Amino acid sequence: AQSVTQLGSHVSVSEGALVLLRCNYSSSVPPYLFWYVQYPNQGLQLLLKYTTGATLVKGINGFEAEFKKSETSFHLTKPSAHMSDAAEYFCAVSYDNQGGKLIFGQGTELSVKP
Amino acid sequence: GAGVSQTPSNKVTEKGKYVELRCDPISGHTALYWYRQSLGQGPEFLIYFQGTGAADDSGLPNDRFFAVRPEGSVSTLKIQRTERGDSAVYLCASSLTSGSGGNEQFFGPGTRLTVL
């Protein structure tokens, strides 16, 4: 069965430190890959996505992610955390033969300490 | 332009009652998706529409849940005989088309349903 696993339900970093949020997927074919961010009391917002081409994808707010097929991973990184990055982050996958419905991981809550 | 809107933002009901949740997608988006997000979990797919028809309703948990999109725009998620376990945030998303799995979905703010 297709699934998404996010390692660590809570991640805490200091302001200015590296942010690394982990995402692995399980499927026999490579999916489309997404990272969404959810700020308190707001809707999900797309950070970045991988469809085809270059495996290193840059998104909004300085975030980037790299698709590694051999590791079935799509980890999200940001070189220097900012207080405004504190939010819930969701990794998701979709497939062409499933109408684009998203399968989400359980989410990682990012805290940024001053 | 206007994003996806959902009404009401909060709904409190009693066990056994009927509720309707409304979603207004972005104008021109033909694909519309419903998801349910329980506390501390990621959103889970319920149903999606391509135009007026439900193309995939495999995520609906049981026959108490039903959704319609009669004119290919606004959609209503209907829950009969609500149970406490139905309490969650119900999210709606739309995209230009569902033809490609890589299309971005734009999410509404959600409706928080509480069943007492």
C-alpha cells in the first residue's frame, strides 16, 4: 500500500540553525512529491513540489527538498531557521492514475527557539 | 483573486444530527477534493470530483457520508447521523484539473466539526 512516513512528529531548532524535516514514501512507482505548510488557524500552503526533471527543488521562504529515488526520500531543508518558520509541515504524494488525490504523512511540528 | 472558501468555519452539533459543509473552489478549477484531518494527524482523502461527477469516493468512511457538486462548482459534504468520531477539520481543495497527479491543489481554511 502507498504511504508516507515523516520521521519525528516534533522538531525543535534554534533560530539560525539548519532545518531538516524527513519524509519517506512507500510505493512501487515514483510519485509526485509535495511539501505543504500549515500555520495555526490557516489552510495548507504549498511550499514546493517535485514532478519531473531536476531532483533538487527550491520552494518559497528559502526551503528546498531533494528527491532521492534510491532512498525513496524527499527531505525538506532550510539553511537558517527563522522564528516565522514555526508551523506544521506535511509531506504528501500523488499519482497520475489516482486523479491527483494526495496521500499525506502525519506531519511534523517545527518549533524555533530564539 | 479569491481562494478556496469553506463555510461554516466552525460547526458544533449533537450526536445523531445531520450536517452540511460547503466548499467554494477557485473559479475555473474543475477538480475538487475533500479531506478530513483529525487532531494530530495528516489530512486523509475522502472524495474528489472532476466536474460534476464524483470520480473517486473511495475515502468516504461509510454510507453516512455523501458529497455533491451539482453544477461543477460549489460542493457540499453531507454527514448523516453524526457520531463523536466524526469530529475533525474537514478540508476542501481545488485544482485546475485532476488529469495530472502533479497539479497543485489549493486548500481552503477548513471547517472544524465538533460532535457532542
